[in-house]
Amino acid sequence: MRELLGPPAGHLGQAYDAVMRLRVAAWGPVLGAALLIAGCSSTPTAAGDGALGNTSTTYGASKPGLNPPTTSAPVTVPPTTVPPTTVPPTTVPPTTVPPTVVPPTVVPATSGIVVGPGPQSTYTVESQPAPGSCHYRFQGADPLPDPSCTPGATNPDVTQATLAATICRSGYTSSIRPSSSITGAEKVGSAAAYGYTGSFHTGEYDHLISLELGGDPNDPRNLWVEPNDRPDASSTYNTKDRLENRLNDLICSGQLSLVDAQQAIATNWVAALARYGI
């Protein structure tokens, strides 16, 4: 009312002012408390979002539990990486198959027969092994040549397919035989190589594989001085010559192959005589 009519004039106005001050002093704490409670329990309106809202915020900040809940950022937990389980591959041991053992084919020992140059239109004296380098072997009284010096050599023109035109044809061996002027000089050299000291009238300069069995005519590996096996010999004819004729007959009649006959006489003519002789 005072605010509308204004204060009374004079002493009444002064008294009025004093009363008002007492009222304010008496009701001030009550009003202050009421205002404080009202401020804590009231929700500021949109129009009062200024100072009161700031006071409420400041006050609330000093008392735990009165602030609005803080929304924390989600914690990202990295996924747990489980290392893959490595299973070692199963090692299967290879199946060991024992090799098939094929028993060796038993081949009779050969005499080391070689293939010679064959018949020549003109023969020359061939060099012989060094003196004393060759040694006879004997089976009983029958001489055998040294295989390292005289293994035997074949005539390349004579094969199983050419028998009719070569050794099974009359006169063939005479047509390919070297002359005595060639073989005479060679015989001396062969005798020195073998240490032969017998008579040249009975000792034959022999083709180990004879010409009628397809032996090479003038290869020194097919020639040797053959001591005569006959005690009463008066010429170079000997028992081996008889075997050569027999084997030629068997070859040309189809009863014995060329190769088998050559092998038999070159390896051991004495054993061949016992097998094929008559």
C-alpha cells in the first residue's frame, strides 16, 4: 500500500519507515529461507533460465548426486584375437618298396674276341707283341694261347647271313689268305713274343679263329705260333686243324651257329674238341 500511496509526510512518515524496517528485519530470515527452499525445489521456467538457472547449476555442482547423470562415451574393447591353431600336417612316411632284385644272368666268360679289319686287297706285315710278353698255357699236352695277346678276331664280312657267300663257299678262304711273304715275317715276331723255340716246320702260325670259321686274315690278335701237339709231327698239321674242319661242317649244315663256334674255339679249343670233335 505504501508503494501505491507513498510514505506519510512528516513524523508519521519517519515512524512508518521505522516500523517497516523492523518488519523487514523480523521477516527477512524467514523470507530468505523460503526463497532458498523455493530456489532448490523449483524448476526454472523458460523465462527464468537466466540467473536462477545459473545459481541452481552452481549450487548443484557443489553437492554430489544433484547433477544430471554424465553420459560417458562407450568404451570400445578391441576384439580378442585368438591365434589360429596350427595343426602340423600329418607326415605319412613314404612307403619304401624294396627294389626288385633281378638275379644276374650268368653268361659264360668270353675270350675277349674282337672284330678285325677284314680281308685286304694288299696285306702288310703287322707288328707283333713285344718279345717275351706272351705266355703259353697248356691243358695236358695241348697248348693254348695267351688271351691277353691272342684273344681272337673275327672277319666282319662273315656273318650268319653271309655264310653261303663266304665260309660255306668252296675256295673262299684261299681268296682272303695273306701270302707267306707277309705271314713269314710275322711268324718270327710272334715266336719271339711267345718265347717259342721249337721247329718252324711243325709249329704253325695259326689263326686262333680259323679262316673257315670267320676269323680275321691278318689281325695279330688272331694269330700265334702254335706248338704242334703231336709228338711225331712232320708238318704243321695238328689236332686243332681237325676241330676247325668239324666246326665248319656243323655251321654250314645249320647244326651250330657261327657265333657259338667262334666262341668255343677262341675260349678253349681243347674243350671244344672234347665237345664237338669226332
